[in-house]
Amino acid sequence: PMLVAVAASGTSAAAGLVWLWAAFALGYMAARAVTLGLRARSDRWMVLGSP
């Protein structure tokens, strides 16, 4: 979704590259931080055979 927003904005090549980098840095890295933060809060994910 963030990549589509950058592509549809119609900015120049340099500005598009900056927005693409920002979308990756803020979007992907924030989602990864939330996922890893939730995993770090409990040991449930380390139990073999856990549903």
C-alpha cells in the first residue's frame, strides 16, 4: 500500500526515491518492530508444538 501511494503521487525521480526510502523505513521497519516487540514479551513462541 505504501509503495502504491508513492508511485501514484507523481513526484520527480529524486523525490520519489526519498519517499520510497521513507515508506520502507517507516512502514516496514515499524511493522517489524511491533512484531518483534510482541514476540519478546512472552516465551510462548519458543515452545515446540505450541498452537
